Amino acid sequence: MSLNFPLLLVIAVFVCGFLALLDLVFLAPRRRAAIANYQGSVSQPDGLVVEKLNKEPLLVEYGKSFFPVLFIVLVLRSFLVEPFQIPSGSMKPTLDVGDFILVNKFSYGIRLPVIDKKVIEIGDPQRGDVMVFRYPSDPNVNYIKRVVGLPGDEVRYTSDKHLFVNGQPVAEQLVGAEPGTLGSAELYKEKLGAAEHLIRKEMSRYRATPDGRWVVPAGHYFMMGDNRDNSNDSRYWDDPSIPKDLLGMVPDKNIVGKAFAVWMSWPEPKLSHLPNFSRVGLIK
């Protein structure tokens, strides 16, 4: 069972904020009144008694302590930047398993947490962006792929591993065999929109797939991984609950944000394999 972390965070902020407000409006004035009554009833007030009368309830004390921290985390995570870890190799060589990335939450508009309703328009995804989104068949799962098709685009991917957008071949240039693959995988430099990045193709015959053609509906996006033969992306999604013309498409409401930087890598999170910073940099 997956946890809805944004919802839990909002609830925690609300509870802690409510406790802080309750103390400010009701409990703190009562403590001050009790202290004043005590001090007026004795000639020499006992400091320990005053301290005891002024002591906050434990729950209120924790709520007031955690509220500012949780509130800042909520604002940063919901409206500015959210961290993610890459769980698979579908975006190799751009992103690798264990990369910790930062996602810009306002590039494509300001959205309310939990309900994800866009309240302020800022920009739209551009062809070539690396984007995090909620998987259409299971919105509790986050995916990361590259934007290939924009609303209205016609996307075609051929059995000989060539990408076409609106009838035009996407420019690519062979870089060479991927190190360590003995020629079974090759790296290409691809120019998709304004983005120039590396993609990976496997040369084995069994990786060949039939030609595919898709037309992107309004308000949707067609996504592909840079590891073209090892990516569960718009080319392969199959869900009988989704209308055929929307199958494989990511609706605007599922967008999380634009991935823009790798800040750490930790493929095996254990003490024997410490995190490294060799892959730190901006995402192309």
C-alpha cells in the first residue's frame, strides 16, 4: 500500500497549526491568568510553581515546534522544488538508477497540493523536457520520461528505431558503442526541440518493435525514455479503462514538474556503498 505523502504532510501542517493557534488564542491566556492569580495571592511566589503553571501541554509543545518546519517543507515541496530518486534505467544514459534529482514544481504552473489543481498558469512542457508525472493508470506512481509529443503532434517510431515528429525525422548522430556492452548497445546524440541529449539503443534483433504511430490529443503529452529499448513509456501503455485515443498519453493534470538537476547518486543505499557526487549537474 503506497502512502499519499502530500496528503499526510498537509494533515500534519493543519494539525500542528491548529494546536499552535489553540495555544495562542485560548491556552496561553489561561496560563497567564493563572500565574497572575497565583502571584497576587502570595507574598513570595515560588518560581517552581510559576514554571509549572506556565508549562505548555506536551502535545501543544510538539505542535508548535514542528509547525514552522513542516510548513516550510510543504511550501518548498508543493510550489518550488521536490526531490525524487530514479528507480530504474529507463532514462539511461541521461539518468541512472540511484540518481537523486530535483524537480521544478512551478515551471508548468502553480498547483495546489493534494488535489493538484493548477491555479496559476506559468508555462507548458516543451519538446525535449525531462518531466516527472503521475502514471495515468496508477496516479500514486511517479514516472520520469522525456517529452516527445506536444498536443496536436503526430509521433511515429519505426521498427528500425527512428523517431519522427510531424513527419520529420528527429535529428540524431551516432556517438559510439556504449562502454562495456561490446557493441550490443549504441549511444546517439539526439536533438529534440531545444534539447540536445544522449539516447541509448540496443542493437539486438529481438529488441525490434513494430512501427507505431500516435496523434497527441489536446491537453496531453507523449513521453519516451532515453533508454529507447528499455523504457515502459507511451509506446507500450495498455489500460482498458482508458479511451483508445488517450491510450499512452499523459494528461496535463498528471504533471508533477520539470526535472532540472542531479544532486547526488546512491545506487545501493547501504553503508558499504556510500553516496557519490560524480553525476552532479544539470539535466539536459
